Amino acid sequence: MLKKIKSYIKSFNSNVLLEKIPSYVKLLGLKTVYSVLLLFNAYRRKETPPWAKNVILGTLGYLISPIDSIPDLTPVIGYTDDLGVLSFGLVTIACYINEDIREASKEQLSKWFGTFDNKALETIDSKL
């Protein structure tokens, strides 16, 4: 693994990194918000059973709680626990996320983010 990492050192360019960060942030933000919306919309669905709604409430509650396993103020790694809990919640209730929930979530995303490439969300949809 270390050998592989060393091979990328030659590719590092600080200007390129600084140019790419905004697009990565937007993409990560888009995927994270989409995941949250999928959970929220699945929660609102009548057909979602109580146990799944409890998983959703626990997941979303963890995300907005000021108390974390890893404080969010910790640079870079501060949100890794949030992403882990979010992923766990999504995978656990994935069978209750249907096309209607996906479309409602994407519609809300377009209100907040404007137009975006749906391909950016395919990785999430393909895992559910």
C-alpha cells in the first residue's frame, strides 16, 4: 500500500488540488444530502415499518446531535463517523427506498443545489 501511495507523490500539484477541491466538496455535499433525504423520505412513507423508522430516526438524530464519537470540528476525520452511521442507516433500510423516494429526494436537491448531474448519485442508487 505504501508503495502505491508513493507512486502518487509525483502527481501532486498544489494548484490542481486547490482547483479540484470545490468540485469534490459539491459532489460530496450532494451525495451526503441526497442520502439524508432518502432516509427522511423513507421515514415519511406509510409503508416503512416502525423498526426501520427507528433506524432512520437514530441515524438522522446522530447526524444532527452535537455529541459525536469523533467531534465534527476535528479536521478531515471529524465527519467520518457521521458518514459511517449514514451509510449504515441507508443499507439497513434500503429495501424501503423506492423510485418515488429517489425522485422526491432528487427534486428537493434540485431546489437546494440547482441543476446537477444525476450520474453523481448513481453510486448511491446502485448500492440500494
